[in-house]
Amino acid sequence: MTLGVVMLCHAALDRAAQLARHWASHGCPVVIHVDARAPMDQFEGLQSALADLPDIRFSRRSPCEWGTFGIVQATIDASTQMLAQFPQVSHVLLASGSCLPIRPVRALQAHLAQHPDTDFIESVTTADVGWTVGGLDEERFTLRFPFAWKRQRRLFDGYVALQRALRFRRRLPPGLVPHLGSQWWCLTRATLQAILSHPDRPALDRYFRRVWIPDESYFQSLVRQVSTRIESRSLTLSKFDYQGRPHVFYDDHLHLLRQTDAFLARKIWPKADLLYRTFLTLDGDRALAPEPNPGKINRLFAKAVERRVKGRPGLYMQSRFPTRARGGNQAAAPYGVFSGFVELFDDFQPWLARALDARVHGHLFAFDRAEFAGGESVFKGGLSDSPTLRDYNPRSFLTNLIWNTRGETQCFQFGPADEQAIASFMAGDPNAMIFVITGAFAVPLWRSGRSAAEVRAEAARLQKVESDFIALLNRPDARAGIRIWSLAEFVENPAEPLEQLVDLLNPRATHRVTDLPSLTPLQGFGAFLQDLRNQGMAPVLMGDFPADADLAQPHQAPSRPRIVR
């Protein structure tokens, strides 16, 4: 069994020379095609570098533009020369100048000897292809593509749109069933000879000259007509990202490439010296690997694509800013948002920190500064309390705070007197738990000692802001965990809501809440609300708060409430 290698090269010809010498030193004849667009001096340098090896030949040069028939023509020319000048060759491997053998050549030769009549070529019908990008899977065979996609993009797109509008459809050659697959294959001599001498080849070549990316379909389709045994997989590891661009392997992928059972890997960075130095060595002391199976590391690439597209939830950074459409609109961990609680309880923040064993901040989105816990001016991750920096991108400010404190629950206060730009993000964040006491904003106004006439305009403004916030939380697309109480409802039995929020934010806690924060005495607050009404404002968010309310803080721990979800 003799393996011949057809190499298609267009750049980094010094690496191509190194690869060709490696193949030839293991008894593999090599025919090299160099893109006609490559500089002549580089081509002549490649010829000179390999002049001492009699089993290395060069085929007629032709231009190879991506997506056009030029690559197929180059493969046909080099393969024809291979079969004509090396009659001992039993299998032909198609590789590029950046395809690096990552297993011993003798292992590949042994594998082919065990499967002497098998053609290793990925060949899948268009209906079963799930990797094409751009919507042109079946249409690449039914439309005409005379223009180069990279060099003549406007003409390419315009001509495709015109054909679609005219409902133009090409007729397939008789007996041809279009198949797609990887460009890199390994065929037996008999199969390759049958394709190259196909009686309908002139008509087939004319048809495929106007197919888009024919190097992924020409041999993949014709092999179905002449082969007796097809293994629909490639022996070359070739991976593409979600945009259809090939993955490039660098030196730090050495461990990954050692794990795969593929025989070759594409595409290798020309300056990956460690990879070339590691794999282009003598095979004498390298054990044969098991049966090749390039799918072994597919899950690693799938995870890499998912990480590239979706990123890590809650991580917002310059190199990858997640979009809402791809699930990037959330923080990295659960956090609590409290509206109206510090207005009713003087010691709410220290009580909550004890009850939850959490970091409890003040109003992070206050207009004058971000009130970090402990009065810090710079928080973890270098977050400043500057409102200017915070308000430049409120979403990144919050998500960075949550990301930088993973493992520690964060809670903060939020109200109608704060900057509201972050409200829509919190409402749509499934990691947010938002607790709201509506109308509590009026308590500080009442305690300020000013008359209802003096605070009426401010109370009306705050009520409007809070009404908009409540409407946002009640939208059908709100994904946060939300609990809302009116002020009158809350003060009737404050123990039950407080225990609810502790259970929701710390569900693993086994202890019950035995102490409660001190509720601000509200005697006279009902009369204040009536004064606001008399001044022409309608304080509706407080609920049915009686003018003669006689409210006091509970003196004993409550019974455990039922949580209605």
C-alpha cells in the first residue's frame, strides 16, 4: 500500500516545503499545486527547497479563488498527475499547505492498509446538512454563481437576488444527486480514476463551474456514482466557528490536538513552531493510536462555540459584549433589590445583612454617589462610587459588581429618587429578586417636617416615577422574581413579608427569623396623606391608608407564614 499526497498551497510556502518533505521522507509521493496568484519568487524558492526529493512534483498552476471552481480544477490537475506519474500509489490524500499530520504517517498507512477498498470522504445530502452558513445549501446547486463572493460581493448578492426574484432554477445533470462535505478526503486509486475518467465529466465540469463552493460538493457528489464503499468522514480534523470560518490552531492547542484521533489537523498557524516541531518528527518511538474518530473532541468545539456566542452569563467586557437576543441580558448570580424598606425601617440594612449573611449596600443608583456597603468609595473590581462613571453604562456597572462578588449575595436599595436607567435591565434579569413597598417614598417626606404644600410637587414626581417602575415590573416579559406590597398592606403585618424575602434570598437557611428591624412609628402619617389630597395630589400607591392609623412595631416573633407564589 502506497499513499500519495496532493497538496494545495497558496501561502506560507516555507511550511509547505516542510510538510512535503515530511510526507516524502515516509515514502509518500507528493504532487504540489501552488496558487497562480502566489508570487513567482516564492514558488521558485519552494521548488529549490524540494529539488533533492525525486518523488515530489509540481502540477500546472491555476488561480484558486475561494468559492470558485479554481480549487476543484487545481485538485483535478494534481490528482491526474499523481495517478499518471506514480502508478504504485493505491490511495490519494488531499491536503493543504496548512494541514499538519498529528499522528504518525505509518499509523495512517496502516489504517488505509486495513481498509484497502474504502473511500474516506464526507458526503452528505443537502437535506441533512446542518453546518452551512448563509442560507445557500440547496440553492448553491440550483442557482448560477459566476461572480466571486469575496472580490465581487455586490455583484454576487445582486445576481442571487435577481435569480430568486425570477424564480430561476438550474437543471441538475442526469443522475447527479448533490452531496456536501469536507474538502479534505482520501480516495482509493480506483475511485479517483473513475471520477477523473467519468464519461460525463465535460458536462459535469461545466455544471460545477457555476456552483458555489464546488470544492465542498464536486468529489463529494461524484464519489457516490463510482465508489463501492464510502466512509462518510474525513481523516482530517477541520473545524469551523458559528460564522463558517475555520478554526486556526496555535501552539497552545498542542494538548487538544494530542487528544484527537484524527490523522491530520487543519488549519495550523504558520508560526506555530511548537506544533510543527512536535508533530513533524520521526515516528519510531510513537505508539499507534486507536481507530481514528475526529468526533472525539466535537463536544469541546461545541462548548467553545457556545462560549463564543453566549459567553458566560453576567460577564460584560470589551472583547465580548453579550446581546439580549443571545441570552446575554442577565447578571452572573442572584441578587436582591429592595424598594421602600429603608424608608420604613431605620436599621433595615444591618438587619438584612445578619439575616441573609449577605453584602447589603445602600442606594447604588443614588444621584449623588453609589452607596457601597461600609461607605467604601471603591468596591471590588475597581468600581468607583462616581455617579458619572456609573451612569455611563449602568448595566455594566451592576453586572460587573455581581460578577466581581460571585459567591457572596449582593443586595441594594432602589427607589424612585434613584437613577432609573437600570430599571428595565433588572426587570428582565432572572437573577434579580425585587421587593417593593409602594408608596413608602412618602415616609421621608412626612418625616422631613415640611408641610404637605411644600412637598406636594416632589411627592407627585416620585409617585409618577414609581408608577412607571411598577408598570415595568408587571410587564409580561419581566423575568425577575418580584414581590410587591402597598404601604398599607405591608404595615398591617410586616413580619410576613420580611420572612418571605429571607426565605427567597436564602432558601438553604434552616433557622427562622427571630428578630425584626425596628418599624418607624407612623402615627400621623395618614393625616399627612390626607393633607396631600387636600393640596390636589392623589396618593394612590400607598393603598387604603386610614387617616387615624395607629401602627406600632410587633413585639414578638410571628408564626411562619405561607408563601403564595
